[in-house]
Amino acid sequence: MELTIFWFILITVLFTGFFILEGFDYGVGTLLPFMGDDDSDRRMVLRTIAPVWDGNEVWMITAGGALFAAFPHVYATMFSAFYLALFLMLLALILRGVAFELRSRHESASWRKGFDCAIFFGSFLPAILWGVAVADLIGGLPINDKMIYEGNFFNLLNPHSVLGGIAFLLVFTYHGASFLTIRLKEQHLLEKAKSIANKVGVAAIVAFVLFGAATVAMTDFGESALATLILAVAAVAFVAGFSAMRKGCGKCSFIMSSAAIGLMTVAFFTALFPRLMVSSLNPAFSLTIFNAASTDYTLSIMTKAALLLVPIVLLYQGFTYYIFRKRVSREDLGEH
């Protein structure tokens, strides 16, 4: 296997893991204002992701690092194109991280409410921006023959990308609700999570299907039969997950929503291959794994490091989830 293909696959795996894991983080954060009747309830909701949220963020950092090292031209063009969007996302994530750490440092109701708003904002906004970014990557951006982005922030916004943002937000919100049904112990919170999942699920399915159909119709996504098939299977998995939730099986729902998000990500990368960024000015200007890659020597060194370190990281994170597998109850809250 060529090293460029290996790194394309690795980046696909990293973004797939990121969207599945950080997806329910975003969902839980977005649901926070609607889940808690009091501070104890909100603390239990936050405790479901408190041990893992920062580890889930590492998938994004690793994916970005891999993109920078393996395909530096893509990294440069992408950060130029999404500069303002990434700044807003970074601001939101910083506020969310600070809120997780400082929320319980003071007993003031206004203090905690302010940080709850920061967690909501830091989950809601990135979910939308990721949907916009994914839609733009497959839909195309004004990139010239020198790999330079010629547009501005508003070139990122169009009916397809806005629909992508809405779809990602709703899917992640449903994913977060499913996650809460398998991590919370208190009955009233469980019932609330299931109720929200059943309500959000309908809108999420509609948005998922519309976004998929729009992507096939408005881009060259449909030219890949394999990508189209994978996306269709993802939609079926999502519907099956919602059906499981309606029957009261939160665990099945979470597994199927994870599968749907993972398959959707794989479908988009499959449709992109061998491209990483599509040029709307001229298909020949698109950035691919061949014209945007690092040297073979650089790729060979990084491949050895990745083969050694990635399995270790995966084992460590798997162990973390195993340790914190117990459902969260009121007794786990402690003094604060």
C-alpha cells in the first residue's frame, strides 16, 4: 500500500472516531439546559462525560496533526479557508473546557448558570460548524491552481452547507441523548433523556436523509456507488437506532447512532478519495493525496511512529471507558 493511501485511511479513521466520540459530548452539552431541573441534575449530566471529554478532543488534535504532517498543503489551504470558522470553534471549545473545570468551584447559582451557558455554546456551535465544513469539503470551495483559497467566510455558507450544519447538530444531539440513557441511573433523568431522544430523533432522521439526498444531488458524491451505498446503510442504521429507542433500548440506539455517524464519515471520505479538498473553480485544482502530500521520507518516518503509538492511545482510551462504565447517580456527586 502506498503511504499516501495509508495516511488517507488513518485520517479517515481518526475523524470517524472523533465524530462518534465527540459527537455525544456535543450532544450532552447541547442538552444540558434541557436535562436538569436543578443543579444536582445538571451535575449528574455533566459527570457522564467529565472523565472522557478531553480524551475525545484528542482525536481532533491527532487528526489535525496527521493532516499537517502528511498533507501540509491541505492543512494550509483548509485553515485559510476555514480561518474564521475555526477561530469561532476554538473560542467555543476553550470556553467549554474552562467551564468544565471551573463550574463547581463556586456555589453561586449565577456562576454555575453562566458556565452552563458556556458549555451549551461550546457544544452547539462546533456541532454546526463541523457540518458546514464537511458539506463544503465535498461540495467544493474556490481554490485556485496555486492551492490558495480565493473566497471569504460567506463562501462557506450555502443551502447545502447550512443543511449540513443543521443535520450534524440534530444527529449529535440525538447521539448525546442516547448516550445519557446508558450512563444515567436516576429514573427521572433517564425518562427525560428518552423523551428528548424520541422528540429530537424524528427531526434528526429528516435532516440526515435530506442532507444525504442533497449531497448526492448537488455534488459529485453520487459518482461513487460505494460511497452512496455506505451513506444509505448509515441512514438505515440511524433509523434502526431510533426504532430501538422507541422500544426503550437506549444501548441499542447508541450503538446504531454510533454506527450511523461512523458510516457517514467513511462515506464522505470514500466519495472524496483521492481528493481531500475539492475546488469549485476547476476539478484539476483540487487537493489530492498525491499533489498535497509530504515527501516519502517524511511519510515513512511518521508511519513507523503511528504504527507504534496509535494502538497504545486506543488501548488507553478503551481502558478509560471501561473504568468509568458505571452509571452516574446522585451518590457520585460528592461535596460539590
